[in-house]
Amino acid sequence: MPEYVLVNRRSGMFTNNAKIASRATVSATLGLLTSARILSDHQPADPLARQVVLLDADARQVAAIRATLSADSILEPAIRRNLHLHTPIELQPTMPHAVTARTSTSSYKVTITAGGKALGNIQVILYMRDPGGQIQNVTVNTDAKGKLMFELPSGFQMVFVEPIPYANFWIMLAEAPPSGSSIDCLPIAKPQTGGSGWWHEAMNVDVSKATRGAGIKVGVIDTGCGPHHNLAHVTLVGAFVDGKVLPPAQATDVAEHGTHTTGIIGARPTKASDYAGMAAGCTLFHARVFKGEGPHDGPTQADIINAIDSLSRDHQCDLINMSLGGGPRSSAEEDAIRDASQRGTLCICSAGNENGPIDFPGAYPECEAVSAIGKVGWAPTGTFSADNRPREATKMGHDNLFLASFSCFGPTLACAGPGVGIVSTVPDRNGFVGAYMEMDGTSMASPAVCGTLAVILSQDAAYKALARDGSRSKRAALLLAQHCKPFGLPVNFEGRGLPTL
């Protein structure tokens, strides 16, 4: 049976009686769903809090009940959001390669090095064109000597090879390297004094001010955070997976994405080679909602709702960053975001990486959606990041800034943020401790904006004096708009521009 999410509506309810009555409708609706099997039921002890149920049920019975459902209940199909990862634009669309028995293959070999030395035990994505012209991909690992061998099926052609070093070196994108060749990964440039990169300079963030963002609470909803000693100050609030709420110890990163986005906001450098977060002095919280980074590991709206409620209601976050999206609109998710806004929390969201319309949740009017930009000259030729420069002249702006080729856009875009070749923290693993890695995506642009906005809010006495209600989130959105500087792109691409201090 299909899965559904059942929640009580909370936005627009400003009395305790209204909130209690709204929550009571969840039990009443469950009583009608005789075919339902409850998969999870999050019932906070506080009767004013939202109840979130994940269930499966007969679709016909659900349809009949929804026709007569109380306005205070939302019953809708479960949907899943994804990480905002992306594929090089030349390789879209692409599909996973299915390994099948073939009568004829040829051995494709390549060696991956970094600084001339073997880069062993790293992931490499191979992109192949099949006889029908479709691009297929497969991920393999190099051996300890940096070598890999792949049995290329008859009629297939290797079109790109993408080595992914875990830290210190650029992700490369080599076009049609012949079998037997070597690909050398280039070293990532060290930061300027204090941990500054081009993204700090573009947004005029002064990394010498270690307390920047102090007094502002920022939440992150992602794949988890850490361990990383430059993020030791982050409070893990828990994991929200399959409708269940798991303890804080389970909120460490199950991938790298969440540690990276959290570091963009608030990493605190401990050595000269460390890049700084935009708002190193802010108070940071992290909620994990992903089971991993696979195609079926994304959260349902139930998980996102529970995470939003925890960060906004329980921890009183001023801002929440969500670098995720895709899929249809969700009334339940939007209600949670609107409820958070009425509680004083503004949600900052990545626009998406499909070079099309803005994804949900960024497309909700209560969210501030962020597109991704890059800077000419930062990413060396041959790197994955360099390939994200646009082909259209209309996407090239002033000061060598451009809209990334992958970035989503649209008329409701709030602003743009740095999202190409952004260097930030990744978890301690693969023999690395305190490592940094570059990533690309609107996933990076959103926390860059979120962190910069935290600094802006920390400097605004009027904002800090406001009560935690809708006036606070409206003031945050207004300050974001007022600090945006246009840089020569159409409004659909840059929104109001690039936030700067």
C-alpha cells in the first residue's frame, strides 16, 4: 500500500486552545483509517506541539476520507526530497550502468595521481556512451597504487572520467582519456589569512572578526555533521529518519554533504590551511534527515517537518538552512515552514541543480531560494568546477561572476550565493582528520547566504530586539533583500543579487 503523511495544521493558530484542538484531529482521522498501518507516530509530550504520523493505507479509503477531512488535518502522499547533487551538464541525462554478462569487453585502465603521487582508494566515476547514444555511469575505486581497471562493454565509449579525492585536491573531469593514461588531480589553493576564499571576498565577510554572527542561532537540516574538530561547537539535535526521532548521537554525518554545508556557515579554523565559515561566531545546530546519499536515502516530508519543528520550536533558531529538494509541493511541509516563520524562523533553501525551475521547498513563498554563482579564474582548467561555467552570455555578470551552468532559477528567487569550487569541512574518515574538500552546487550557495545573513542579523539591534514571532522572520527577510547587490544578471538568475556586508 502507498505511504502517507498525516499531521495537524499549526500555522495561523495563535492560541493554546486552537493548537490543542488541531492536534486532536489527528487521532480522529486515524480512527477513520481502518486500513492503515502506522509506520511511525511522533507525539511530542507537549500537547501544543505537532503530531506527525507516517502510515500506509488503502488509496481508495484515503481518497474518500480526504474529501471530508477537517481543515485542521493534512493527509497527503509521502514524498521524498533529495540532496542537491549534480552531473556535469554535458552528461545529462545520465543513468547508472547495469553490469550484465557480455560476450565481448575490453579492459579500460587509468591511473589517478595527485601531485605526481598515486592517489589510492578513492572513488572514480566513469561516464560511458552506449551504442544507442545514452550516457551511463559507474562508480569504481582505485587500488592502493591509484590504478583502476574496468571491463568496457563492446560498443561503449569512455567519454569522461571523474576522480573524486576525499580532501586537499580538486575533483577532476577528464574528457575521453585513452586507456592506459594518467589523470593528475590538482592541489586546492590554500586560503588567504584567516581562512578566506573568493566567496568571503565576494560577500565582503571579514574573517578576522572571529565573533561574526554571535548571538544568532542557525539550524541546518542535512546528512548529519562531523566529526570534525572545526565543528566541535555544533549542537547535534538528533536524527529524523522514517518518521522517527533518534537521539543526538545519531546525527553525525552519513555522507559528507551535511558537514560541508555546516562548515560553510560556521567552521572555526584551527590552522592556516583551514577555510573559515561565514559566521564562525553563530550558535549552530544540526538535524540529520538523510539515511545516506543514495537515490532512495532521502527524507519524507515527515522527517523534514520533525526537524524544522525541533530547530525552530525547541531550539529557537533564527535561520534554518536546507540544501535539499525536488519532488512535488507538500501542504504539510509548507505548513511547518509557515509555522516556523510565524515563530520567527526564516528558512534559506537551495534552488536546485537541474538548470530549471526552483525546487521545493525553496519554491514556497515563505522560503528564501538561492541560486549558485561562480567566479572566473578560481577553478583550474580540467577540474569539475571549471566545467560548471555557463555557455550562455546571459549568465555572465559583472566582476567575473557567473550563474553556474547547473543552477535552478526563476522569478521567485531571493538571491544568489557562491556555489562553485567552495572549500569546506568533511568528516574524519578515510584516514583524514580535520579535512577540507571542494564541492559545487546550490547546496553550497544556500549556506553561504545563510551564514552571511547571520552576520547581518547579529549587527542589527532592531532585529535582535524583536519577539520570536512573524515580525522577526519578516525583518530577517527584509535585511537580506536590503543587503543584496545586483551583479549584472537577469532577475530570474540572481534575484535581488549577492548579499554583501
